[in-house]
Amino acid sequence: MTILLGLLEILVLFVVVDGLGRALLRPFRWPTDAPGTRAVSFMLGSVGISVVAFAVAAIGMFSTAAAYAIAGIAVLGAATGLYMDRENVAALPTRLRNLDKTTRAAMLAVAALSIPAFFFALAPTTMRDELVYHLMFPRHVLETGNLSGIEGNFYTHYPMGVEMIYAVLLPILGDVGCRLYHLLCLVLSGWTIFELAAARTSKRAAAVAAVALVASPTAMVFAGAAYVDLSMTLVVLAAVATLYAWHRHGTACLRLPALLGLMGGWCVSTRYTGLAYAGLFAIWFLMVHRGKDGVPLMPGFGVFAAAGLAFGLPFLARNFLLTGNPVYPLFWNVLGGANWDAELAASLKIWWSQFGMGRGPVGMLMLPINIALFGKFAHVAFGGSLGPMLLLLVVGAVAVAVGKAGERRDDAFPGLGIATVMACVLFATGPHVSRLALPAMAILAVYAAPAFDKAWGDGGRARPIGIAVIAAALAGNLALTGLEYARIQPFAVVVGAEDAGAYMSRRIQGWPVYKFINEKLPTDAKPMAVLTGNFGYLFRRPYVSDTFVEDRTLKSMIDASKTPDELRAQFADRGITHLFFNAQALRKSLTPTQWSNLLGTLDEKGEVVAHDGVMVLYEINAGAVN
């Protein structure tokens, strides 16, 4: 039943979001036969839902009722869009029946590769960033009704365009619905790569390019989590599709440049790296514009920029109003920002710089090989792996660039090669986290696709060797993905062979303590979590925690107290009734004096009320909260 409900939910999600997007796409006079149409309509529908949710929260009126109202508006918009596009909708069954074998195979491959992530999406929430902010912020919006940040959680000042969609989905479909939305972004990303690549080369080669992204271990794992990376990938592909449609089908009107600006702005509202992609699209716009007759440069670029600002500024403006820094906490040394200082800025820089396997000349040269073969999940070695098929894309891109593979057809899409290089450089010069590479990998796949003509589309002696290489690379991708899924093991809990509590205990350190807090503590209890991971989404009680340097506040409280009574008074002043911490990690973090002072406070009148291994929950004033 869980699986059937999941399939129904993902179908409803697609129909509603895509249908709404069809309605919103009509004013742009989109050419219906252009590749990437579904990516563009799905992203437009997503933007529509998020913008309305943002507006409601901006005036402090977001609630469960508001979420249902927004969903109702989306359903009405979807019905309108499907009715307006009824000819294409009615023709869909015929088109599906008439698909050629290669296109059907590509569709089946994308669907099949999404199955593990589908099961992961149906399992209980356990991924770190979901628990820290991707789901925590939407729940905070539901609880407060506004766009305020969570105290101590700087992540909640990141662009939250996708999280506003999650805020609508949470009270209706729960966190499973949020994860299924992200999974849909993977499926549509793969299909969009196939369509865009097929416009440049054979469909078989395009299918290989699409599989290279969808089968990347990072994509196959994180697609089943309520993250934003695949939404970012899809909006980048939607922007690429818009550029292609404008180049191939556009007229002198300014509607498609406006749509491109909207997509660029939405990149900014999805995550901070979207600022770089918006700049990339501005440059790409100028390269495509050179071949357009009858479109004046300044009006065209002006419409592009205006749309980008309209859909990219809201969250930056929110940050400026709340913290004084539009890109908080980035560039703190220049722009400043409330509740941030030099120590935190230095710690954040160190945190991001430790990802990857070196940033020197050798590290940069080896970056494609390292992130493809040696990346590790839940580890600073890229936080995942892109798999051996990435190396095929890199080699293929080089072959296409020098005109040695496939039919050279760059004139069909000006600027694609330069944009591919720029996207790869953007990733290489930023944090080396594999999830952040997915948008660049998607553009790379579209560009490199013609190289697979020699290996797959053509005959001759090279064909068996090429097929063998592609098969071996795909097998490597699946093997790396399989190792991670073997560690997570989400399948048993979905089919009912494993209890949800047992699954959570396997995946979350100290889960029994979280359960005790949520079920046994009174509703007015307020635990302080220290070095527990700050998994705020797991708490069903008010709590206090430092997101980044998790022992920062506790250390300052200890240092400011001379006696146990003074420390207990500080806890009381902050309304903190319990202390939840990782004893092993905290013991290493504190100085001997700090540890002794804390234990003196806890042991004198405190009491251990729950524990799970090294995870301990103290009641600070035993008997004070019952």
C-alpha cells in the first residue's frame, strides 16, 4: 500500500505542477515541439507555487490552511493549463504508442534508475541537511507563519525557493511528498538531457548522456531526499532549453528572453550558486543574441535582466532586512551580518575548504577522476561520487571540442561549448561537494553526447569496444550506488519487513533519546542540543542549538559562570530545561576545566533521564519539570 500511495502521489505531483506550468507558459508563446518543454513547464509551475507561498509568508499569514489554499489554486491552475493544452494532452497516448525503440528504452532506463531513490523517498527522513534545514525551515514557516530565520541556524538564511514548495507540501503530503518532488526533478532532468542531446546527435548517444547523469551515485541517492540540488539541476536545464528554443524557434518578440531571465532568477532563489549560473546565462544570452535578427540587444537584455531580478531578489531582500547582508553569511568581512563574527566566518571557510581531495594544481587536475571514482558519501571526500560515467563525459567533451567525435553541430546551439567550460570552472573553483556539480554535469552531458555516436550509433569494429566501455562505466556507477544503498538499507522499512523505529535507530545516533524527548517530556520543556548534529526536524518540542559550531553557546555559558548555581541560572534565564549532548564528542571539545564545571552543575542537581550509548539527556534541575 505504501508503494502504491507513493506512485499515486508522484503522479499527482507531476500532473498538478506540470499542468500549472502549462498555463503559465502560454503567455510566453513557447514552441510546443521544442526539446525540454516538460522541464520548462514543471519549473514554471514550481515557481508559481513558491512565489505565492513566499508572498503569503512575507505578510505573516502562512499556515496549514494557507498551504491547502495554495494547493487548491495550483490544482485549478493545472486544470486550466491542461484544458488549454488539451490537444497535446489528448494526443499523448498516440505519441507514446508511436515512440521509437530508442526513445522507449531511454524512458525505461531513466525510470528504472529512479526506483532505488523512490524507495528511499518512502522511508523515514534521515538525511542530514533535510533534518537541519531543508525540511526544518518549511516546518518553521508553518509554525510561525512568516519568513523569519531559526535562531542559531544560519542555513535558514540560504535562498529557500524550493523549501517554500515543501512548506506547501508538508501539511498535505508530509515529508514523503517533498522527497517525491525532488525525485521528479531527477526524472525530468534525465529526460531533458535526452531531448536536448537528441537535437544535436543520435538518440542512442543522447540516451547514454542522459543515463550518465541519472545513474550518477550522488543523483541516485540524493534524489530520494528532500534536498534542492536536483531542482537546481532541472532549472539549469530548463534555462538551457529556453535558450535553445529562442535560438531555433524564437521570433523578434521578447517573451522567451523574459522566460530565460525568470529561470536565471529562480536559480538564485534556489541556492547561492545560482548567482553564478544567472551570470552564466547572461553571457550565454549575449552569445545566442548575435545570431538573432530583429531583436535589439538592449531591450532583449533589459527584459532578461528585469525578469531575473524579479525572481532572484526576494530571498536576498529578505536576508538584507533580517541580517543586513543579502547573501548572509557569505562575504561577512565585507557585508557584515547579524549574529555572525570572525570566528564563525573562519570556521565556515575551513568547513567548505576541507571538501574534496586537494585544491592545488594536482588536486584540480585530478578532480574529475577523484570525484568520479574516490568520492565518499557522508564524508568530506566530495560527500558523494559522480561515478565512472563522468569520465566518459569529460573525454567525450574533449573529443567534441576538437571535432574528432560525432558530427560537429555546435552551430545548432551557439555558446554551448563555452557554457560547458564555464559551468565546470564554477564548480571547480567553489566547494567540492558532489551535489553542487550536478548542474554542471547536466550541461556537460548535453555537450558531450555526440561523442557517443562513434561508440554506439555507428557500426564498425569500434562499436563493440565502445559499448563495452559504456557498459563497464555504467556498472561502476551502479556498484558505487549499490554500496551506499547497502549502507542505508531503505527497502525493508518500506515493505514492512523492518520497524520504522529500528530503521531510525540504525540511521540516527541517539534516536531513542529523540523519541523520549518527543513523547515523555512536557510540552513546555526546552532541551538544548549540543554536538548532536542539530537535527531540528526530529524535535517535536522547542529546542535550542547552534547549527554550525555546535558547542559555541554552551562554552560561552560555562566560561561566564563561576559556580554551578550561576550556570544553572543561565540555563534558567534561557528557558532551557534539559541538556542533550554527545558525551564523547563534548568531552573532547571542552577543556578539562570546562568539563569539570559542567559536570559539577549537572551532577549536583541534574539527573540523566534518557540515554542511548554516548547520547545523553540530562534534566538540569531534577524535579523542576515533571
